[in-house]
Amino acid sequence: MKITSVSDSDLREAVVAFLEMLEGEGDPGLSENKHMHLGGTHDVVERVAHTDDGSIAGYAQAAWHRAVNGGYGHWALELAVAPDFRETSLPSDLAAAVVEAVGDAAMTLWAHTSYVAGMANDWGWRRTRALLEMTCALPVSCDGAAAAGITFSTFRRGLDEEAWVVANNLAFAGHPENGALTIADLEARIRQPWFDPNGFFLAWDGDQLAGSCWTKVHGDGRGEIYIIGVVPRWERVGLGRALICRGLNYLSREKNATAALLYVEGDNDRATTVYEKVGFTVARRISAFSRPRDTATGPSVR
């Protein structure tokens, strides 16, 4: 078995095909964020494992997340390994190659599958976070009323980018991945083939963006509440429910989706309660394991 970096477009295409194959077999593989970073940038470290005949047996990626609110940044690591190699040393060898490359910076390992969680436990890493995948059948009976003075629009390219980034980072203040998004991060998502501005809802109080609900339709027809957030000063007035109802009704009525999903932090009880009241239930729990390190110097790749 040989472990190398992703150094050319042909290899990138092969990795994409490998991940699509796993996902087609029901393996969640990697998060969307990792898919968008596949191919390498200055703040991404990738390793791919090849068998003797050159086929891909596994892929691992760590992406650097900037510090939020004066805290420390961290690397977020994910990996996907072909079924025939999950009970071998390959998952550990592949992950270790990425860990060695980034050095001693803080790192979080996201375990989408049990074999990755088992590896993290074997390494002695601490389970520090959980992400809940929640699902519901569509349509739902959902007609959340907006707070007085709130108006709604859909996202306008070239006009709403800055306002959305500011509002999103306020809504997710302190969140280690979503609390420091940039215009470039937003544009990377807008460039995805699934992007639809008609399903990207903004809630305004005058000229102030109070919250948003961004929807997505997957290739299998499922809808997703992709990003939903309310700026703190407009919390607890029913705006979150009004936004999610708008998103779910759009997915059902305009996109003919019969099921929806979303992701929420495992300790965000208030948001989880809102989602449960409109019909969502927990379908899967994704665990994160952390290896704390001093990260004051930022990302440093060996």
C-alpha cells in the first residue's frame, strides 16, 4: 500500500470517483466542506492510499479553520476507506500521515462511520462534540408567523453577500467552523451546481439582515435546510421557526422534495426543540474527537 498527496487533476478525479462510489453504497464518506476543498489549497492537507494495482483504497483530508473570537484555530480531519481495508491498519496509517504533515496544531477528527470512531478511541483522542443529522418527511404543516416588521426576500447575487456573511457570523458567533466565514467561503458555495438563489431566504428588519434560511436539494431529491441562523438580537421572537417553515415549504412545493434533513450541534437544545416541533427527528449522530495542541502559530504544514 502506498500513501501519497493529491498532486494532479487525474488523481483528483479518481478520488472524486472513489468517494462517489462509497456514497452510492451508503457510506457518508466526507462532509461537503471536504469535497469543496478536494484538490488542495494552502490550508488543506490531503493524502490518498493506493493499492499495488494503482486503485484507490482510501482518502484523508484536513482543512484549517481560522480562529473565532480570539480563540485558537484548528485542523478538521476526515477520512474514507474502502470496505475491504477498514479492518486493516490503513485507516490509522492514512490518518497518521495527515497528522504528521500538519504537526502539533489542534486537530478535530470527525467520525462519520464506526470504523473511524473506533480508530479515534484506539488513539486515545477525546470525544468532544457531536453533530446530529435530523430528518423529516415532507410536506409538513408549518406556517410560522414572522415577527412584526420583518420582511422576506430571496438572495440577490452582487447585493447581499456582505450582509449575509456579517449576519451569519453573528448568528454562529463562537462556532468553530461556521462562525468566521468569509465572502470567499460564500462564493465557493454559490459556485456549487446545486445553488439556487430562489431557495435562499433572507429576513430583514428594515435594512438590517436579521436571519436567513438557505436550502439545498440533493441529487437523490432530498431537500436540506443547509444553513439557518438568526442574529442574536432577533432571537426568541419566532423568527427561526418562520424561516425554517419558509424553507421546508419551498422544498416541498417548488422542488417536490418528499424528505428533508439538516445538521445541528448535539448540545444546541434550543434549536433541536424548534426542529422537533416542525417534524424532525434525530437520524444519526456524528462524533468529533479532539487532540488539543498549541495553535498560536496558525497552520504549519511539514
